[in-house]
Amino acid sequence: MIGKKSKRSDLEEKILDVDASIQGNVVFKDPVNLKINGKFEGSLTTKGNLMVGETAEINADIVGENIIIAGNVMGDIIAEKSLKLIAPARLIGDIRTPSLVVSEGAVLNGDCQMIFDEAEISRLETKTKRNLLSADEVARYLEIEPSLVMQWADSGKLRGKKENGAWRFERTVIDDWVKNEKIK
């Protein structure tokens, strides 16, 4: 038929290749092919395909359908269809996906769950939002100086997420970290 486009050609036309510094909460409601090469901080929800390029520095939670990571990502990821980590990818964060490929040379540091359903995604998102602590709250909780919390977070020793320039930490991650005697 003339004048009608297939779903595939619609998606191919919606390509966004980003090489910039972006901060905030970004949501794509329509399927796109998104490639991030620069810095991104906040949260990202997308449909379609997401490619995190080798030069990308991401500090964000990501929810998407098909995700390929070759750059650095710090944050939790929910990939509804598939997640691929290709060298030299470095991912620090928990992942949830029904299909996972970790290529030789890629690094994954976090928990992985491959059982998947919509109710569970909603539960995880709600749980994450309720259990976030600020750096000052973590310092009080651990009875240490806030500057030490910031130092550990900046170095990657203590896993957290930066939201609008401020570190946020999941209480369960802090508890596991303390339990496993990682405080030194």
C-alpha cells in the first residue's frame, strides 16, 4: 500500500544519537532507536532500542526494552526484552531482564534477576523509591562523617545513584555492604 509505513520503518526513522551532557528524568513514550555517547545523569525510560556507546558515562536508572551497553553505567537497569553488555562495558548496578548477554571484556558488578513480569517491575520501582537515603542519612546511619560517605561514593566503593547532583543510596545496599564487612 502506498502511503502506509510499516512499524519497522517508523522505528528506523526515529533515531536519536546523543553526544551531550544531559541531566534529568527522560521518558520516551514512543519506540525510538536511541544512542547515548555523552554523559547522562538522572533516570531514563525508553521504548525501542537503547545503545550506550563506548564513550558514554551514565549515572542513572534505566528502564527499556532492548538495551546494549558498551560504555560506563552506574545505576539499576530493567530491560523488558534483552540486555547486552559488550566490551569495554562497565555496569555497576542491579539488573532485571529475561535475556542477558555479557561479552568477554565487559564487566557487571551487581545482582541479576531474570524472572520477569510487569507486577514485579512495579514493585521494584516502588521499593527503590521508598528506601533511598541521602549521604547525610547514610553518615548518621553508619555513624561516620558525611565526607567519608561522599568519598566512598565518588570512588565507586559505595554504590549509589546521583540524582540532581546529590547522592542517593538504597538502604538494603548499605545493609548488605555493612554485613559483608566492606567498611574499612
